[in-house]
Amino acid sequence: MRRDPIDVDASTCPTLVCDNPTDTVANRGNTLYEALNYKKDIIVFQASDGAGAHCEAGATGLFEQMVFDCIDKIVKN
């Protein structure tokens, strides 16, 4: 799989980053969040909420609620 670098300086749209420190596949969302220079928000999911698996697979309802709440906030502003 080819992965091109992300040009975070070129981002001009609000960005939601989801992070999960216990995800064994991808757990560097905080690095992307810190690099972004435009409107941004981060959701950090926790294993204690049932969201410890990759892509928060153990807590899809929580994931969807939090993501849609964030999108709602962006759309209303």
C-alpha cells in the first residue's frame, strides 16, 4: 500500500482526529493533531470505555455518537 505524506499546512477544512492510545495498529492520532494548523478537534478513546480495540471496534455506538456530535458542532458554526 502506498502512503503519500500528508501536507498538513495545506489543510483548509476543519479536521477531526480520532486517537486511541491502546490501539495496536494505529495510535498516533495525537501526532497528526499536533501538526495541524487549521481548525481541528481530537477525540481520544479509552479502553475503559470499551474502545480499546483498533478503530474503536468494541464501542461503535460511542464512536458514532462522539463523531457525529463533533460534525454537528462544526456544521452549526
